[in-house]
Amino acid sequence: MEKDVDINKVVRQHLEMDDFFTGGFAVKGKAHASEPQQQADSAAVAEAAAELEKIADEVRRCCRCGLGSSRTNAVPGEGKANARIMFVGEGPGADEDAQGRPFVGRAGKLLDKVIAAMGLKRSDVFIANILKCRPPENRDPRADEIINCFGYLQRQIEIINPEIIVALGAPAARTLLNTTKPIGQLRGEFHEYYAGLGSPPIKLMPTYHTAYLLRNYSQQNRQRVWEDMKKVLAELGLPIPEQRKK
């Protein structure tokens, strides 16, 4: 626990200084925008996508910590530049390291099913991690690795400006919320994440990581995740699909 306290403290100080889970997605903004407004919105999305790609290029060249020399591929993140929901996990695994894409292994396939159960598609959201490179043998991230990497995620959040961040698992939730509380205490309720000084808070919903669901599969655990996702949908004013009985 002391290790978690030290990591979060150092990270925050540094940043302040510098299937159930087996659709359409409502677009942010007015339902009937004028043509000039539509053009302006399209231009803004294109600009955001270009900025996200610049960050991705930086991540692929990054060697700020030792993970830059041990990785196969960096994993910047991917998805919609103006996504209303952003999913954030801890870091890439072996499959992600091999492909350079987030959540493409078994846990990623389950996340795809969670997203589909919400009536959405993977392309409707943005998916990223706290770390952009895989730690060797999937060990826990070190404080210096989080410090050197977290700024990339912070910039992505500022550009996308999602309405809700879903933190997948304790490491992601603790880092984003600067807390040491267990995920069982954090999940199920909205918290606030501040992207930067002067920025309005973004609602953040912690929930269990899909890798945890695979390791601890039970009706109760997946029901808890689905209840969390229903709260996300309700907050966004999106319909809540009915789950098939199993």
C-alpha cells in the first residue's frame, strides 16, 4: 500500500509542476445543427484527430524510460477523436505489444463485448492505457514509468474531452484519482477527474478490468460491471439495452 501512496504522490507532484458482454451512438451537440456549424464541428474533429496522431507519433518514438528499449511496439491508444466515453486501462500486454493496439488480447475481446452490450461500437469510443509500453513480464509499473508516460494520456484526455472516463481496474483508477482505495470501494460511483488547471472536471467511473473478470469469472462480478456501465449510459442519456438471460 505504501508503494501505491508513493507512486501517486510523485506522479501528481510532477504533473502539477510541468456479455452480458456479448448501434448507433448519440453525437455530442445539437440535433439539428446549421450547415456552417456542422462544417465547424467537422473541422474541429479533424483537428483533434490530427493532434492525437501527433501524440501517437511522439509515443512511438519515446524513449524516456527503459520500456522504450524493451517494447516491441508502443501502444498510443485508438478511437474516436470526439468520443463521449474514454476507456483507460493500466498498460499493454503481450498481444498489445505485438500489434501496437490497445486491448486486442482476451481481455480486449471481452471489452469489445462490454462495449457492444452498451449498444456501441469500438469505433465510438477511445481506448488507452496509463502506460504506453508493456512492462517486462507484465510487472507493475514503476513510479518513473508512470511519471514519464502519464503526460501523453493527459494530453489525449484534454484533446478528446470525453464526458465520461471509464477506469478499468485499480491501477488506472488509483492513478487518475490519486487515491489508494481498492477498486471495490471506488467502483459503482462517479468521481471527478481534472484534466488540467482551470478545466472543468470529467466524470470518472471506475470498474473492474476485463482481465480481472477473466480471472475471477462469476455472475456477480460481471453483473457489477454491467451495473457500472448502465450508470454511464444513463448519465449520457443513452438507451440501456436489455441483457439476454443466460
